[in-house]
Amino acid sequence: MRHPERELKDRETITALLEKSPVGRIATVNGRGMPVIKPVNFLYWSGKIYIHSSLRGEKIRDIRRGSPVCFEVGEPVAYVTAGRNACSANTYFRSIIIKGKAALVRRGAKKLEILERLMGKYQPEGGYGRIGEEVVKKTAIIEILVEEMTAKERLG
């Protein structure tokens, strides 16, 4: 980390940011060696990142091929406008970057539990029907095993 004074070390703050962030970004390396990043809805649970997906597509192909993954969440806190010097404009923020390995969850019961937890995160008021077996079968669940996590903040 280029600015070690910005390292965010508080585990509660890191966990809260991972649990409440509505959008994360997953990066993979495609078959041509190009990095690819995609915004995703996600769940942070039991120290892992879970993402629902179609069973087909670029990120699924990359994961099946063994691509390493990187996952990011960020929270803009405030924007500081410039005064007379344009270089004084700034952003206060928190961000987390996770590097690791991804695998597809195979067990139907675990996939269902993750889908239910995702619904709880994104629709906490409830009111949705049950998740049927056909949905579980046609949905991929990506599990990211965290190998390295860095978090930083700039708050003033």
C-alpha cells in the first residue's frame, strides 16, 4: 500500500462495508489474457464472497478455466471541491480489495441458502415467493475464497 497511513484495519468497519455495499466488482482474466471487470450484486457471508450468475458467460468461463479473481467494493464518503487550486479537489472514501480464487458452488442446498440470504440483503422487507428448485438449478453461485484482503480509507 503506497499510503500505509490510509490502511483501514478495523475489522468491524471492513465487515460492515462488505455486508452493506450494494454493488461489488469482480475481475477475472479471460482466455486471451485480458482482465475483465463486471459489477455484481453479492453477499459477504462467513468470510467469503458469494455472487449469483447465469450458468454461462465470460466470468463463468474464466472461473472454470481457473482464472484468479479480484473483488472490489468502494464507498464514496464525500467530495471535496477545489478552491483556487484545482489540485485541492479530493474524494474521501473507503475501499476494500480482495484477491483470491473462485469456485462454483455445486450443492443445491447451499445454493438455495445463499440465494435466500441474497434476497434478505436486497429485499429485507420480504414479500417475495419461495425460490424454486428450477431457479436453483439454472443459477450459478460463485464463491470467492479470500487469500488477500486490503482495505483503505481517506476521511480527511
